[in-house]
Amino acid sequence: MKDEWLFLGCCLCILAILPIYASIFMLIGIAFYHSRRFSCGIYLFMFICIVFFLRVQHGQINYVHNTSKEVKIIEINEKYTIGFNGQQKVLIYGLDDISYDDVVRLKGVYKKIDSVCNEGQFDFTKWANRKGIYESINIKNYEILKKGSTLRHYLYSYVQNLPKKQSQIIKGLLYGNYNSDEFPLISASGMHITFILNFFMKIWEKYFGYQKGLIINFVILCGIAYTTIVSVSIFRLLCFQFVKIITKDKSFDQIGKSMILILFYNPNYIYELGFLIPITFRIIYLFNVQKRNKWMMSLIILFPIQIYFFHSCDIIQIILFPILRIFYAILYLLAWILLLPNTSLFCTISYELLNAIKRIDNINFLIYGSVNMGWVILWMYHSICFISYKNYWNTIKLVALFILFFLIPYTNPFVTITMLDVGQGDCTLIQMPYQKEVYMIDIMGNKKKNIPKDIVVPYLHSQGIRKIDQLLITHHDFDHSGGLKELQELFQVDIVIDTKDKAKEHEKAYMKYLLLDYKGNDENDNSIVTILKAYDKIALFMGDLGIKGERELLRQYPKLEVDILKAGHHGSKTSSSSSFLHQIQPTISLISCGRNNFYKHPNQEVLNLMKKEKIYPIISKNQGSCVIKIGKYFSYFKTAKGQYGLL
């Protein structure tokens, strides 16, 4: 199967990402392509693909409630600890003064991990589940039942007893226990360790020969893994060194076999930067016939990865990546030296170097946006052509894709309504076709976290939105208006409508504000109601309007019918009365509420009424954010948890 292993490895990467129904079509497609592209090995090729497909599906285990409170510590981070209790891994908050492989009895209650979920943003629940973690525990107290007896335990305990500054540097560089996220692409990818191994490989090869040099590096990596942690980067390097030792294949085949070995061990590594970035660099460099410079290679590789996974690209990180990779390699070596006694001078050098990197990290030039997998595939294909052939058309195609990235937000012909998952509050985004105008209804506040900074603004950036033309505050409850000041500090908002008098001034032909002359008994019942006409669909946004206000709305608009209802008061029984739902007859109802909220929203009686009226409820605490696309010829919705439907 020469020259086929890399193709197989890339196919397994795609199989690991795709959902099950798409994977089946993928298997058929690659079988057809393989039979036409390669001359042999089709049966072995398909056997490996099918076995891997089954491996991926088997790895998607269901949530099982933990019962044991005795855990063995397997990972320590600045903010959390991961333990294994004999059943599953658990995320632990509140543990101090413990070391690797300690056995600890916890006092607290396990809770299922279930965080806010918005399309295109970091999903903490998915991140934990991919690590095999389904529950977390905030401990009230704990007892160390048994101290660890491994070399990793003793070394980490020794590090903890070093001076604070020295200890923090070692923990961050050797154990991945970072206090901050400066230059995460380098620290997460582990390419600084690759640089060190390549440097030493040249020395070993000179004195011991190539094969013995590989073995020496493999032994060094085993020692690092045994004494610190087996991170994705370390495991990847171990696999690459192992394949190089036992095979004499060409570089393409060695990369392919290493990818297969890594993904069979854990298919979820496909989502880790410690796997993705180095693999991409290795593959691209093999095609670099034209010997493009390092900065150009970093741009070609890191730009699509940053945009696809983070919806932003830091140009400074790309420019400095080749240089900072060397600095991180030096810091990593210094961290090992700091384990020795009387190394205060090296500690000072390391500390100053880290501070310099942090200062550089504060200088950034960010590009925001979002791309799909099709764009990424086109970019990588034309990048390979660009570095392989001296043809100006390949350069033009790459530049065209780069320009297209900025134009994508302005090519959307749909009216887009997005209910963001912000917890127990409200924030809804409306984008007109071709990004002509952007509206927002409500921006909740939270006393424990900055909702605009953590959720809303990153989502706006991912959509390529530069400003909000109009922000409507339906009423002045904190869960609808509390984030206004924070949002204005971070993002351009042209017009804020927070009274009914202002609403009258800014109505549009397709967006009207209702009940402007109505005065309710309380703040909720004074909510400004919005109706949006988008092509042949009508959407109604209720704020926290109560049943009395609903009666007034039906009195003023007795023939009102809508397709999309943003349910009032988070699905509370004080809103969404039977007569109201029966009259307006929406197809779907959006309900924004927090997980485990004190008010038990949405109310079961309201859900029963919706079921009776054949209204499909989309609840943010269950399905995450919801994006509704309304077009001239068809309309559909999709949620962050993967539900789809036509309207």
C-alpha cells in the first residue's frame, strides 16, 4: 500500500469529524476514488476504514451517573483537576495541595456538565465529553486516602515545594498548567518540543547514526511522558518516532501511518491543536517544492485553522510563530534546568522571557469571521498547488479565497434570526439579507460573568458583523438590559431603543413595534413587542409581556398570525396563554432560559399547551442557540445541538 497511507490517514480524519449518516456516504465515496486512483490494496483499505468507523461510534459512550467519590488524580490544572473514580473521569473544582496519582475521597455532589452552547463558539460540554468527562463536582471538603508512589507524583510534589515563581514556570511548561493563554497555538501544538527533538536529532545522527538517533529521541520522549504528562503533543511525537523506527517508508507513508495510529488510539484527537497543527505543517512541507519562506508557510497553515476553529485570526501570532517557536523551545529546556538546585539565574531569565512574550501577546491584530469546511478544503488544495508549482494562477486563487473570506457575510440572501444561548436571560440577533442591517433585541447581564464579552461579541465577530444598527431593550429588567453598558464598551451600537417613544421614531416597513400606547401594571407587562416580516414569514418577539398584555395584543390585532414566536417571559406560565397561542398559531416557539434555573422555566403547562397547538418549542437550555434562516423560496432552522427543520 505504498503512497496510500497518507490518503488513508486523511480519510480517517474526515471520518472522525463527520456524523454517522455522512460517514456512510464518505465510505462509499473513498472506496470509489481509491479504486480509480490506486492500483492495489482496496480490500485492506476499506477494512481499515470500516474498523475505524466502528471505533469512532464505539467511542461515543453515553452519560452514566457516577457513584464513587474516591478518585485517582490524573491531571492537574490551574483552575480544575481531573480524577478517575473507576467508572469515568470527573472534573473537580476546589482541590488544593494534591499531586498526580493521589487517591482522594471527595465530599460534594456530582453534576452533569451542561454549559451554554452557541453555534461556532467553544462548547465546554463537548470539550469535556471528548475527554470522557461527563460530570463535575465542586467539593466542600476532601481527604487524601493514599499518596501516589510514581515518579510523576514525587516530581510534581517536589515542584510544588519550590519557590512560587520557579514552580509556576515549571508547571506551565512541563505540565501544561498555564496561568494564561499567551500564544496558545505554540503551547497547545507542542511544536516547540518538535523543534528541540529535531535539533538533538542532528547531534545524535552525527555521532550515533540516524537509526540510533531515533531510538535515543524515543527514549527521551518516554521519559518525559513518564515523569510529566502524556499530552496530545507528546503522544503524537511518540507515535511519529515509533513509526520512523520500525518502518523505512517514504515520508508520506510515515505521516499517514502515524496519523492512523494516533486516531485509532483516540479519534477525538482530531479536534486537538496538538495533533492538527503539526500534522498540517508536516504534510504541507512535503509539498513545498518551491521552498516558500517560513512566514508564508505559517500564513498558509495557521490562517484557515484559526478562522475555522476560533473564528478569529491573530496576524501577530502568524508572523511571530517561527520565531516564538524557538523561544518556547528555549523556555522548555530552561524549565528542566530549573528542577536542579541553585538555578535562580535561570529562573530570572525564564521569568523575564515569559514576561516579554506576554507583552508581545498584548499587541495583536485580529481578523474576525467564519468559514465552512468547503472553503478550508479549497484553501488547502490551492495552498498545496501554490507551494508545489510556480504558477501565478495559484497565487491569484489563494488571494481570491482570502478576499472571499471577507465577502462571505455579505453574500447571505436570508433573513437570519438567532436566539443566543446566554443562560437565564434574553439576547436575540436579527440580520437582514446581505448584512444590510443588524438588529438586536435585549442584552442580558450577569453578576458573575460578562455575557457580552464572553458570548455575544465573539458571536458577532464570528458572523463578520462590524456594528449593530439598532438595539432594542424590551424592558429594564436586568436579564434583558443588564449587559447594555458592557456591550457598548466592546462593540459599536448605533441606536439604542429603550423606551416606547424612541421605538415610534425608528420603525421600519418590515419591523414594527406593537403596544406602544399600552401601559401595563408592571415592568414585564410594559415590554415592547416587535413584529418582523421577512419574505412570507412573520416573527413575533414578546419580551416579558404577560397574559394581560397578550389579551390587549389580540384585541388590537384580532387577525394576527405568526410563524415564529419568541415566547414571553422565558416560557413562564404568566405568558403564552392558551387563547393567545391558539390565535397566532406559530410553527415554532423560541424559549430562552438557563439550565437549572430557580424559576423552573419553561413551565410544563406552557409546554403542554404548545404541544396541544402543534407548536415546536426550541429551548435554549436543552438545544443551545437557534439560528433561523428565512429565504424567498424556503426557510429552515438549526440549533447548536444539531437539530434541523424546515419552516
